[in-house]
Amino acid sequence: MPGSCSRRSDVCADRNLAGSTLEGTTLEDWAQRYIESTDLDHKLAPPPPPTAWRQPTPAPKRLVSAGRPPELEVVARAPRSPTRSQMGTPKRRAQLLHTFLHHELQAAELMCWAILAFPDTPRAFRQGLLGICQDEIRHMGLYRQHLVVLGHDVGDFPVRDWFWQRVASCERPLQFVALMGMGLEAGNLDHTKRYEEWFREVGDHEGAALQRIVGDEEVAHVQFACHWFRRWTGDDDFENWRQELVTPLTPSMMKGNELDRERRGRAGFSGEFLRQLENWQPS
């Protein structure tokens, strides 16, 4: 698909974003600046990242939160998501897209977080995180475009930093790929398929196409996580994966009501893994 992330599992292709590269900075500086920025324009369209990595390898840096532009109202508990029966209302569809945009923002920030938190990982891993970050930023732009079509914009609805509250507690890169890639992003493969249908049902074909684009492009992100999980553990055993999820998260929170087996299969999940995921119940 044009503009999609490379299907190579060891690294995602870089993206060229609008703007000028910040001179005299390293990629780690760029990542930290993106996380900490409170400027909405910077969050939506940062300058292209520099190519230089910091030398010698820096010490791990584990940021605990991200900067939030004043346009975004961060709340402890986000409003209830629209139901299928409410999708005919443009405002409710906009609310849903606004939530998705904020998910993409957090994902982009957390890829930068992992670059800073795990500096001793292979360069290919960190370069792949950068490529995924730039994909997430591009997805934010697509969501914003359709928000405007629906008569809204970034900041019209409150947001919750739920991903930051969970993912930033990962202590090892294995935990990060298990939770972020094989967990949350893999679950989004299921969710985008469902929401594509919901948008199409109410005649919002642009919104439906957007869900399809995001879902298809996230396959490579999940593939990236599966590759590194197997590289670091030797397999993709379901129980090993489950043990890497940070408390109190469970497999039931990492899937939709119905698994998108086709996309998940392309991402690298085995049939046995998907069988166990589908049947898993809390004890």
C-alpha cells in the first residue's frame, strides 16, 4: 500500500515529514523534544528527525509523562465511547476519531519513549521504533483531516493518557514489544475492522476508508513486535507473551470482540497463538 511501513520485520521505513531538520541534534534529542513538547503543531508535524545517534551510547532515560498542548483537556476518565447506534451523528463519529487520534499521539510518543528507555537495544530495533513513530504521526494527520470534515478539530473532546499510564511502566524492551506491539497495536487490527463496518453502515465512506488504511498499515507495526519478541525469546509462545504484560493488563484487553485473523496472520501470529488468545479467560 502506498505510504505503508516496509514489510521487512527488522526495521520500518523512515518517513519524511514536513519541516526542517533541527540542526545540531541527535535522534535522541528529537525523540525527547517530541515527547515533552506542549505545542500542538509540533505534535502533529514535527521536523524530520536527524540521522545522528548519540555517541557514546547514552544512559537509559525513562520519562514518566508527555507534554500536552493547552488545546487538549486531559481527564482521569474519558467519556463513554459512541455505540454503534450513535454513529449516524457526525459529532459522535468525530468524538470517536478524536479518541483514535489521541491513541496515535500516545503511540508516537511511546515509540520515542522506548528509544530513550532502551538505548542498548540493536540499532535496527530503535530505527524501527522511529519508523513506527512517524507512521503514527501521519495517521494523526489523516484523523485530523476527517475531524475537520465532520465539523470538529483537535481539542474539541477530552482525552485520557491511558497508554502512558500502562506502557511507561515497562522495564524491559521485551515487555514493551509484548504490550505495545503484540498487545495494543494488535488489538487495533481487530478494532479497525469493526469500526470500518460501523462507518460504512452510516454512509461515512471516508471514515470507513480511513479505518481500513490505519488497520492495514498497523500490520507492519505488529509484525515488527512479533519479530523482536521471537528474536529475544526464541518463539511466540502465548504463555510467555502473557507473562510479559505489565500488571494489571491481561490478554482480554488486547483483542477485539472478534479477532481479525487475516491481518493478525500477516503480522506473524501463529494459529495456535490466536486460538489461545481467542479462548483465554481470566481465572
